[in-house]
Amino acid sequence: MSISKKRKEIQPEVVSASDLTVGYKDKVVWKGAHFSVKQGEFVAIIGPNGAGKTTMFRLLLGLLLPEKGTIKVFGASPRKGNSKIGYVPQRHTIDNETNIECIELIRLAQSGSRLGFSFSSVKEKKAAHEALKAVGATDLAHKSLGSLSGGELQRVFLAEALVSNPEMLLLDEPLSNLDLRRIKDLVGLVHDVVKSRNVTAFLVAHDINPLIKYLDKVIYVANGKVASGTPEEVLTSKRLTELYGTRVEVLHDSRGNIVIVGGAEDHHED
Amino acid sequence: MMLLALNIFSSLSGIFKYQFMQHAFEAGTVVAIVAGIIGYLVILRRSAFATHAFAEIGFAGAAGAVLLGVSPVLGLLSASTLGGIGIAILGNRASHRDIEIGAVLAFMLGLGVLFISLYTGYATEAYSILFGEILGISAANVLLTLVISAAILFVAALVYRPMLFASLDEEVAEAKGMRTVLLGAIFMVLLAASVAIAVQVVGVLLIFALMVIPAATAVRLTKKPLYAIVISVAIALLATWAGLLIAFFEPYPVSFFITSIVFGLYLLVRLIYRSQR
């Protein structure tokens, strides 16, 4: 089903969904979704605002139950507090008055759920430094969280997610509010982490172009429906026209960038 | 130099001959420790407004207690703790609904005024609830303050790490399966109880002097939570002790001196560290 290399074929399936419908109270967000993702794949979740991309994460995290259909994460129903999953939520702001050094946040990501008072442990500190090193942010360890730029903050959040050695990463819009160079850096970094640690990564984004050369799979959410497959399979005029139920055209430029015309208005980074 | 030290020592031992000064120091010390610690969480969780609200809800309770002839401290404690539980039940987000909290606290302050006016005794009761009257604290209230403080500190130490993590990164904490709503509720009750005991020292209207300003000063001095808590407690203690000492010799209210010391330190730290963030 995937055109990726042979090595991929023997990787176990880590997420599978069939005939999945999700919603809140009486409102259906999307329905009839089928998709599956293997260990070590880099997956983008793309679609217009409000289409239900974050809802996908809430489902994988066990914070939301499906209305219909089944979803399996690591072969079981999703559950809260799964330590195999590292999550970076979409954050609009971190208060610039938050004068706490980054290393504290990453330490707490390991021990934050334990009761009782304790002074810092050496092991915890070492793991926190290693996580920062893995995202190339050793120099940020003792900087205040509130003083970081958007790109620095995303690195620290990635380190926070990586510190517990997860097998899966869920990154919700880490690229918004970053300039083009930082977007490239971060996508490259996530790709490195995925490949070197054999981690499965889901990344929610508006614009697929900075990601496209790294992706193994795309999950496209729009118009209450979900389409998935390799970028080549999904990002075609035919598939997206089916998805939106209105005429959509996928145009390619000479450098491999794509532009989606029709459908919803906001396909470009705003 | 020796002479000065000797002088201070002899006046200190003179001060502690008075039982009311002993009581004031005992209660002031535990209150400063609690306020310094919980104050750090107030800063981290941006709950300064809720802090003020609990104080004013406590005012209605204290005034009601005066009217009924019960100890004002009991009224203070039960009203603000009930308020804490109320906000906790309404949910985490409720603590940030400024308009609703504002409406409730205005009403509570109004109720307090009614109770005070119905009470035909001394107007000084209202004055001391609003501005603090630590010098008049009774032995029974010192004991009560001690017991409540011990309970607050025990719970705070128990939930320290989850509280810190959930305050910094609520969404990730929730995804990790932590009970963030419960933690928010625990915080509200801790805050309400801390406010109730701190009101005895600085009063309803000057509650920020102990519950907010020391911690606000501390977070400008260090990026490590533990150090910030230690500094916050140190500032609250210093201000309380110095305030009590000065008030012993000068005919002005203790709460004025405490507020002035914490405010002075806050200004100083802001000026010095303005460009170093």
C-alpha cells in the first residue's frame, strides 16, 4: 500500500482506524475515516482550520472517544497517559513573564506526575540535558521559557516530548508562527528524530510544501472527511475533488511545490 | 557596633516579654511561610485576582461572624474556603473568569458592609478585618493558624511536582493522564485557606502584600522554582518580622510597614533587573 522502501514493509502497524467517526455532542467533525500508520513513518495531517486535525490527536491521546468505528494505537484502544506517546500541543502563547528555565520544564516532563516533594535527581537532569542535545538546544537549558523565540520554544517543546523516549510523537502545528528558515530547520530536525530513533511522528500543518520531501504519508482532513495515503496518492486533483465534493486542482511548480486551488480558501500559511 | 548589637538584643528580649508580641511573631512567621510558598503558585498560575476575591469573600464571612458573636477568624476561614471549593467545583477555567469573580466579590464586600452596619458594636472590628490586626491575635487563633498552616504545607508538599508541571504545561500534563482539573481544585482550596490566615496579618485589602508581591519579586531573581519559593518565603518573613519590630516602637499599623517593605523590595528588584532578563 505504501511505496516506501522495503525496510518499511516489515515495520509493525502502530495506528489503524476503520470506519471512524468522531464528534462532540451532536456535531460530527469527520466520519468514515480509514487509515493506518506504521512504526517510523513521518505523517502530516493537513487540512483547513476547524476541519478536525487537533481532534485526531485528542482521539490518539485517549482524550476523546470515537462516535463510531474503531481506532487502535499500538494494537489497543487509545488511553490517557500512554507513555509511548510524546505530545506537543498547539500553543498560541507562552507567557513572556514565565521566568522559569527550560531545563525545569523538561525535568518535570519526566517526574511531574509523581506525588511528593523532591530535590532534583541527577538522572533526571542528565536525561533532560540529553533531550535538549537531541534537538540541538543545549544552549537553551538555562534560558527563561518566557524569553525564547518561537523556533527555540518549539525545540524545547520537542525535547520535552522526547525526554521520556516515546515511540510516537504528536506535534500540533509546530510550524505556525515560524519564518521559512525556522520551518525548514524544524522539519529537518523532526525528520532526523523520526529516522534515528525509529519514532512515528504525526505533524499537523496548514501548508504541506515544507514537509513534502520528508513525508511517508499524508492524512488530509477536510469537509467532514478524511483521505490518507502517500503524498503522491492523496495530493491529486481527483482525490481532493472527491474529498471536498467540489472541484479542486492540484498544481505543481518546477521546484516540486504544490498549490491547491479550490476547496477551502486557507491552504496557504497565513 | 557591639553596643548596637547589644541594644538590639536587649530590645528584642524586651519585646518578647509581651505576650501579644510573642503571639504576633508566632502567627506572623507561619503565615509568611505559607504565603511565600502559595504565592509562588499564584504567580505561576496567574491567580492574583482570585486571591483578592477570596479575601473579600472572607470579609463577608468575618463580618457575618462578628454579627453573630462568633470569632471573625472562623467566619473568614469558612467563607473563603467555601468560596475556594465553589470556584473549584465550577472548574479550572472559572478562576480566570474575571468578570464573574468580580461580580461575586463586589456582592460579598457589599454583604460585609451590611453585616458591619447591623452590628452595633465597635467599628474597629471592620477596620481590623480590612487592614489586619496581628498585634491583637489571641492564643487560640495562633494555634488555629498553626494547624491550618501545617495542613496547607503538607498538601502543598504532596502535590508540589504535579502542581508545578500542570501549571506550566496543562495540556501535556492532561495528555499524560494527570488529573489537572483536580489539581486546579486543590490549588483553589489551598489558596482560599492561605488567604484566610494571611488576612489576620495584613487584612483583606492588603492581601497582595504577602500573597503576591514577595513571590512576584522572587521570580524576577531566579529561574529555578525551588529557589524562587525560598526567596519568596524569605521576603515575606523579613517583611513580617521587620514590620512587627518597627510597629512595636512606632505608633503606626503593622500592615503599613509590611506593605511598604515588600513594595520597596519589589521596586528595587524591578529597577535593578530591568535589563537583565
